[in-house]
Amino acid sequence: MNGLVGGAGPEQSQPEPYGVGARGAADGGAVWRSPDGRLFKRTGGPELLEEAELLSKDLLALIDHITDAGHADLFGVTGSFLVGCFNTRSDIDLLCYGTAGYDAARRLFKAKCLIRPYAGDDLMRLYLRRAKYMEGSGFDALIRQEQRKFQGLTATAEAHINCEPLRDDDDPAFVRMTAKEIGDVILLARVTDHAQGLATPALYGVEVTTILSATVDEPDRFARRITHLRSYLGAYTGTFRAGDTVHVAGKLVHLYHGDHSCFGVELTPWNTGTSYLANLTG
């Protein structure tokens, strides 16, 4: 959903939709704000979500901050708040759009009156949250890559909040790019370029140092020809920097981009029975 929060609700006792940006759709939201500042969720009729009052206040404070800064069209709310099923244990999941949205998100996550970064004892909380699907990653390495993302804890409810940057609509990086599956591969690679890895879909330049295993014949023949790592999953957006060494388990693909082609490793599962991983080493 583009824009902040809003939607079309019941005709009777209808609060006003709140914070719909220029990208927003007036008929798609699930969260409402009444004139007196209370937060409702859409479940067939407006229902005050009293059990998540602190979390609601944190979200409204964020929306007010974004709107006052003139950035309502650069952010969206997704996850449980989008579909109206949030509760006291919910996260706040934001999206930001394009280069301008990325810059606005960077400033937002420095506003410590709204969001505090993971630090101290809270780092274990972050590790346990991420280690569930980042199998095999050590504590220090996982925390280092996770701290590069837009995420933290809200000021009052201390709920997890994150923001995933999405590419501009006219971003050319993935235009006319297609991929042909070759096989599975596990390797070590050095990141050579992260400029295209800061927004979803993420695209990193890499240089393979070692192929550890593969389902293709003579995998070493591909090593010098693998030049990219890409993912449509937000888990790997903004996590790597040039100079990092990354342990990758993914799908070896032949990438076609217009008249050019190269080999890369795909981190996006192409079916629900598959999962791929990329972790910092050391």
C-alpha cells in the first residue's frame, strides 16, 4: 500500500481516514484516526483498539512526524496495521519509496524521541528475532548486518519497528532483466559494489573467492563469471557493504539484462519449499 494510513469505512460513525499521502489509495487502508486522535482498526466497523493503546500512540506519533515534515507521500504502512489485525505484540512495518524516501527514512530513524536503536541488552532481542531465519550466522556478524537496516524500538511501547526502502518507479536497474535457473550453489564472495543494494529489489556486485559446493558440473568454471547477488526479499536490503565477505547459499542463475548477460546468485526463493541465505563472515 502506498501512502500512510487510510481507507473507506462504514457509512455510520465513520472516523476520517488518516495520513493518506499522494501515493495512497482512499479505499485500501485498514487503520483509522478519529478527530480526537484515537486509533481504530477496520473490522467490519470502526473498533477502538484499546489493548494496543501504547503501540497505537507510537504509530500516530510517527505518522504526525512524517506528515509534519511533508513526507507523507514517501512512506507506507504495511504488515498487520495494513490488514487491521494488529495487537499488543505487533511490529510496526513501514515502507519508504525511492531515493527521497530513503533519505527521509534515514532522518526518521535518527529521531530518538520516536525510535531508539537496538543497543545493549536489546541486541539479544534483535538476534533472536533474526536468527530464526538466518541459520548459521554468529551473533556479532548478524548484529553487524542487521544494524545497517532501518529498524529499532518505538519510544513508548518498545515495539519493533522497521522500514524497507523500495526502488523508484522509474528505476532502470531491473528493467528488462530476466533470469534463467542453472542450479544451487554455496560460495564465499567479496562484495564489490553495494550502491544498488540499498533498496528492494537489492542488487550487489560481487567477486567469488571460493565455491564450496554446487549442483552443477565443474562449478569452478563459473566462479570468475559470477558478478552479482540479487534479492527481492527485504531481509537482504541494505545489509552488505563493499569490502564485506559474504557466505551465500542460493540459486545460480544466468542473468539477462537487455543485450548483456552475466551470472549471479539469486536469494529469492522460487517456491515455498526453498530458502536461501546470505550472511556476513567474521
